Amino acid sequence: MLGAIGPAIGIKAFHRMTNRLTDPEDHVRNDVLWALQFHRINEYPAETLLPVFVQGLSDTHEVARQNAILGLVRLGTNAAPARSSIEKALNDPDQGVSGWAKQWLNGQYLSN
């Protein structure tokens, strides 16, 4: 729910939500990344989301990594500071992650 509300949740709630990226449950970590990349992504300052999505690229759960790269692709050129992480994602064992990374590097972004 917090992700669907967007930045209006405030910074304290945002940090409580993104602290769940260390949760032992795959679905909890994935839900955080999915919510942020799916809901109101353009309402957040990119510098707020970039570290979250970059951290998500290292998740052990492939679906969480997919949602992290989708967030970066949806940020488009605003994800440029994460370029090195996106380049590393080209070697991800999940074809979805590596495929989206390639699209971002080729300038093919998702419209929001």
C-alpha cells in the first residue's frame, strides 16, 4: 500500500518500506521493488529511487532483480548515474534482467 501512495507517504515511511529490502522473504523484497517501479515512479526524485533499484539488482530472487531493472528502465535517462550497475546486469543469469539492461543501454526506455 505504501508504494501505491507514492511520495506522499513521507521520507520516514519510505525508509521503513525500503528497509524491507533486507527481509529474508523473497516476496517481501520483491513487493517493495515492484511497488516502486509500478506506482508513481515519476513523482519520486530519481536520486531517491536509484539506490533502491541498484540494491535490488543484487537480490537473490530473480523476480526482484527484474523489478529493479524495470524501475531503472522506467526512469530512462534519469537512471544514468546507475549505468555501471546496469552494465553489470548484462551478465545476470536471468534473461529478463539482462535483456532489460541491454534495452536501457540501447536507449530503449519504458514510458511511464
